[in-house]
Amino acid sequence: MNMKYFKLIVPAVFFFLGMAGLGAQTVEWLTDTHHDFETMKQYKPETFDFQFKNTTDAPLIIDNVRTTCGCTAPDWDETPVEPGAVGTIKIEYDAKRIGYFEKKVKVYFHGRRKPEALSIEGEVVE
């Protein structure tokens, strides 16, 4: 490759990656992004609070939180999380079905195309 083109292409790639937010970290997870409920009693729902810190220089808004089934219910504050502040995403598992479970959760922050991935697991017993 001609060095002249290389000097033009490399800065352009970094510029566009920065503009797209692909290289920027949105949050710092203060809890692990995977939670193991271990053993749960049937019909006794349990919740876990995933906590994150806004590492950007602007208020951060959660647009949506999607789960893989209706047995997993997300809850979050719809007000913006200010720079440096802590936000919480509460995940509740209903524990109706007996047996092992593993569920995925996707968190969509405003202005970011790629969601943050969370997960829960455990075993429901009688």
C-alpha cells in the first residue's frame, strides 16, 4: 500500500469509529454482568440489581431493556443518569418453572447501536 494513502486512511478510520461511538465505553459495570441466583424456591420470585456508572461526559438514557422470555422482568429508572452517577437495572425472575434456567438481557443505551449484555442463571426447586 502506498504510504500516502495509509496516512490518509488510518486517521479517517479512527475518526469514524469515534464518531460512531464504537470505541467509547458507555458504562462501567459496578456489579458482575452475570448473576447466579443459585437455588430458588418455586413461586418465590427473586430480583437482582445490576449497577453501572456513567463514564461518558453527557447524561445517559436507557432506551430499552430486552429479555429472552416473559419469565424475566426488567425495571429501570427512565430519568437520565448524569456523568459519574450510578444507575440500576433490576431484573426479576418469576421462578414458576422447576429446573435450571439461564436468561440473557440486552440493555440499549440511547445513541449506542450495540447493546450491553447481562445474564442470570439459577435452579428452581420445589
